[in-house]
Amino acid sequence: MGKVTGFLEIDRRDRRYAPAADRIRHYKEFLIPLSEEATRDQAARCMNCGIPYCHNGCPVNNQIPDWNDLVYRADWQEASRNLHSTNNFPEFTGRVCPAPCEASCTLNLSDSPVTIKTIECTIVDRAWEEGWIKPEVPQSRTGKKIAVIGSGPAGLACAQQLARAGHEVHVYEKNHKAGGLLRYGIPDFKMEKRHIDRRIVQMEAEGVAFHYGVNVGVDLTVDDLLAQYDAVALAGGAEKPRDLAIPGRDLAGVHFAMDFLPQQNRRVGKEQIGSNEPILATGKHVVVIGGGDTGSDCIGTSVRQGALSVTQLEIMPKPPEKENKLLTWPNWPLKMRTSSSHEEGAERDFSVNSVSFEGENGHVRALKCVRVDGGFKPVEGSEFELKADLVLLAMGFVSPVPEGLLKALGVTLDNRGNVAADTLSYKSTKEKVFACGDMRRGQSLVVWAIREGRQAAHSIDKYLMGETTLPR
């Protein structure tokens, strides 16, 4: 381990945010990194527990105590090698992962977990700066061709692993650039897209071919796809949003979050926003319905666009400020979480159900609401109304879009509408077709997508070659 008494002598210290008054003026990342000395001190706090629960908390099973010790000893290059042995893209997770590993840390019993996410991000950023991250070109080729549909974190992880095993890998992406929701859903102030771009350069050097602007099932038929490739990995997203079927839903100004967020990301990336009507929060009273990460992203984007006010509504009751450790640890706890976007200027309200959208001249102008009890039943006399010139629906996603590719392939869907495939083989019910990430498990985290992409690559390699050296 690092310093044997480090956790007793050194207080937890994490990255800070730039002041809100400064950061809301731009779309760049605003986390202030720790110094090398401070990062090494934080790594020294790792207790190297007999049972490292952080391993279980981390979906990709990062060897956290190992690289904490390496950082403490200033062996940054070996720390990077260790980190990349379990995670293809730690710069993604080091920025946007909610860090379930920290919730599982033994030191979280005293509310002072090791700053695992910050150390992870520092390792990989240092590795890029030092030039340690290079293409890993396979020594030989297998002659097998694989198509990966979707270039989000699951598709990228799957493609990179398969390319390194010597296969010819082709990634199909319906948008003009790779990244999926990493690029078009997560705002640049949380993760700048240069991090994706340099990974694409690395993967192309490793032999991965990217095909942009191709909607498989429409631009490329399923028959042609299956005829050209020895295996197909379905790694698209769960893109069917949860709707809110209440009176006034058809009014102008009521939009899904994933119609709003990609437009701004495309503006920042200097892409055309397409033929759709521009959705802007500038000078408007904005109401965000949904209390998760997507809702938080809508808040930060609306504030930067110059909204007059932003209110976030959640039908669930307000969670406790602190969890009961003895009941929840080492699992992910339900508790009140305040994001950087919340701090930038948003009102949050809980136990609120939306009743109807009220409009004027065909455009939304207000939202009628009612408070609900613990059983989600309306509380008599609690009705109220909010000004609303723009309403963003951020209530999550229910499944992949079944029309098009999935219907044409004829794969079986589970009872939630996801592609049916288990977590051992990742095989769908269609011969040589595999599924991973959100398309298989439903809406989830970037780190879970990376895990599933890696594990699907393991299964595909074994299916094609009879054996595999790829890790699960």
C-alpha cells in the first residue's frame, strides 16, 4: 500500500470548480486539477483493504489500490498501464462517472473516501501529456471482419479490444462524428470532445475503420450487413425517451432533453444543428422535468444560454442529506446530490407531479403542477403554476428504438424493450449478432457501457476463434 498511516494523517482533498460567475460564460471544462504533490498525498490515503470494496463498486473492476500505490510512489507510467488494463478510456470516466467506487471505499464510512475519480483522471491526463498512450497495433491479423453498430463508449471499447485481437473492425455511426451520447449528450463543460477525438485517432492507427453518416438498417441493409461480416455487435444507445402524456404536450416549446442538448453540443463543435428548429433557453423561463444527470445537464446548458430562470422538478420525494451507512455501504446510496449545474442557479422542487401544459398562441407559457404524497397521490389544495417558456423532458429513456435496425434483424427483445442477451455470451437470438451497452441493459452509465463493450469483445473473439486472450 501507499503510506501505512496516510488515511490517519491526510485529509480528503478533491478538485475544485472554477467560480460559477466565470464558468457559466463558456462551455469549457472548469475543474481545477490538484498538483502532483497533492494527488500523491491523496493516493497515500488508500488503506489497501483486505477486501477492497472499491473493486466491486467499479463496474470495470479497476485495480484501484494498485494504482493508488503506484501514484504514491510516483511511478506514473506503470499506474497508467495498470489503469488501462481494465479501462480503455479512463479520461471519460475520470470526468463523467459518478464514482460508485468512492461510495464503496472503506473510508466512506467516515464520509472521507479516497479521491479515486480524481486520481484516475490525473493518471490518464499525465499519460497523454507524457506521450505514453500510443496505438497498440496487433502483431498479426485473423482475417475476420466485425461490424460494430454505434460509436458510444460501449461500441468504442468493443471495437478497440477486437482490433487489438487482430480482427478487421468497422464501426458504423449515424452521426457525423464518433462518440454517441459522449459527444452529443454530455455537455462540453463536463467533458470536452477533444478527449474523444484523440482516442479516435489512436483507434484508427490500430486499424479500426469508422463509417459516419450511415444509419444501419436504412442506408445499409441488414442483409448486406450480415453478408459482409463474420460477427455484428449492436452497441447503440437506449434512445427512446420517456414521454409525458398530459394535456398541452403538443404545444411549441415542450421538448425532449435529447433534442435540446445535442443542438448545443453541435454548436460548440461547429457542426450544423440540422433541419430541426433551434431550441434555445435565452431569455426564457425554463422548467426541467426530471431530477437525474440529464436534467442537471439541461440546467447548466440553459444557464449558459442566458435563461431568465431555471426550475427542476422531480416526482420523487427529496432524498436525505446523508445516507445511513450501516444500511447502505458499500452500495450506492440514495441521498441528496448537488451538481455543479445546480450550484449555477436553479430552483429544485421535489414530490411534484406535472398536470398540464398551458399555452398561448400555440406556445407553452406555464406548467400546472400538484404536490404528491409518498404514494404519488395528489395532495388536496397543493396545486400551483410555474412560468414556462421552455419545458425540457429529462425523465430518462425506456429502451432502444425498435423501428429500423432491430426490427429488420428480427432479434428478440426483453420485457423492457432491450435486445435480449445474457452477460456471459452477449449473444442475441440472431446468429452471429451480439449486443452490449445501453442497447442490451437499458439506460446506464458510461462506465457500465465500457465494461459491456469489453466483455462483448471477449465473447465475440472467443466465438470467432474458439479461444481468446482478451480480458472480461
